[in-house]
Amino acid sequence: FGGFGGPLGSTLGLPIYGKVYSSAFVNTNGLISYGSSVSSFVPQPFPISSTALVAPFWADADTRGTASGQVWYRATQDAATLDAIGAQLYSSYLGLNAENFRPKFAQIVTWDRVGYYPSMTDKLNTFQAVVVTDGAATFALYLYPQGGINWLQGSASGGALPRYGFDAGDQVNFLNGVGSGTSS
């Protein structure tokens, strides 16, 4: 993403557990990181480092194959888009105070028909992360279309299975999603 200001159109920072980030890195490996990029394609349980991470599907993704899709990303402050994200968020976070959350800025990253290492495209995955803030709180939605996940690992990950969750980078606030690191 680079900085949120300028061409991305937001002057808001993205608060994640007490730190505010003004740039993001979209990593091919299924991560969005804040503060620095993460090149590791071998998924590990969280917490892992001082880097804040949003992980919808951390795995051995590889977009170099001729039939592989790409990773698309955008930032938005469009009112209609933010209203739709807010409605999805409200229906997804049961029991949380999301009904008072009014999105002001969102990052949308889509891994669209990506292959796996090494340049394999016989199976392709599609998944998406939407990171949204009101300037004070931040939420993430992970979206997986019907039939979107068709591979779990590439040959370079040493048998490690995908992870999803988040890591605030503070060694305290993190979540390893249910079934993360398993074939589930």
C-alpha cells in the first residue's frame, strides 16, 4: 500500500493495539503486515515477531505460474463501500460493540486465483481481507468464497499448513484462528 495519505486518499492512521500505522505491506504469502514486510512463506503460530500482521491465509502462495491470478489491493473512503463493510462487520462480530462502529477507511486485499510454490496452478485459491477503521478501533474481515480454497500447502513450506488470525506484534495480543495450522 505504501502510505495511507496522498494517492490512497486517507489521512487516518490504522490503530492496532495501541500503535498507529500509516503504511501497510501486501505480501503474496497471504499476509498484510504493518511496519515491515514479511517474506516468510512458512506459516507459524502467532505471536511471531514485532511486526503487526493480518493473516487471512498465510501459506506458500506463488503468483509466478502462467495461469495464476494476482493479488489486488485498494484503499477506500467511499461512503457506500464503507456502509456495506459496516453492515457485514455488524453481522459478523456477534456480541462485540460493532453496532457503534462507523468505518471511515478500509483496506481491501484480494488474493485472486493464486497458485502455490513452485509456480503450480493446477489448483488455485481465492480469499480476501478487509481491514477497516473508524480512526479509534480496527476490525478485520476474512472472506472465502464458496470453492475458493483448493490447495493448502506448497512444496517449500516443509509440510506447514496455512494459518489465519492476527498478531499485534507486541507478543501479547494475537489470535490463532480455530483450525489454523491444520487441514481443517
